[in-house]
Amino acid sequence: MKGNFRLHVIHIAGTRMIESGIDGLSRGDKAEGIALGKDVLQYVPLNLFPFDRSLRLLPWVKSWWDPGYGPLTEMTCDDWFEKTTNGGNFLWNVPPAAGEVAVEQL
């Protein structure tokens, strides 16, 4: 087989599979979750920023960051293309869907 093919493997917790109705599709259950037309991103939030998904994440990172390494600069989407060329310590808050674009800036 030849051609351009990109496969994204994404782990979905069992609790999310049950809530979304994905686990029931194989049994013909079409009365829950995405089978009813609900947005799949509601259950697999690839579009959400990590610090928005977990309000405890940023304080946790800051709790173990050693100031001896220098200041830790929190990056916004607007910063990805400019601030990184200056050097320093950057904390990237990147939603999974934008991960490839962010990695290209490293």
C-alpha cells in the first residue's frame, strides 16, 4: 500500500468511553453519546489547553520548579513564534491538537 497516511492513536479512559457511548456501539447501542450526534470533542478534549483542563496543573509545576534554573516563562499561543528565539525556560500550554505545530517551534 502506498500513499500518505497518518494514524493518531489516542488513549481514552474507560469511563469516558462509557459516557460517550463508544463502548456500546459494538453492541448496537445507538442511544448514547456521540451516536446521538453529540460532539466527540466533548469526550476527547483534544482542543483544550492542559491548564484549562486541570486547574491544579500550573500550581503543581510551579511548586517543583527550581528558581536556580532561571525564570519560567508561561507561553501563550501568541508567544510560540516569537519568544522562543530569545532563549530561556518556557512552559508550553499546548492542547494536543496543536502539538505538532508547537513542536516545530522547538
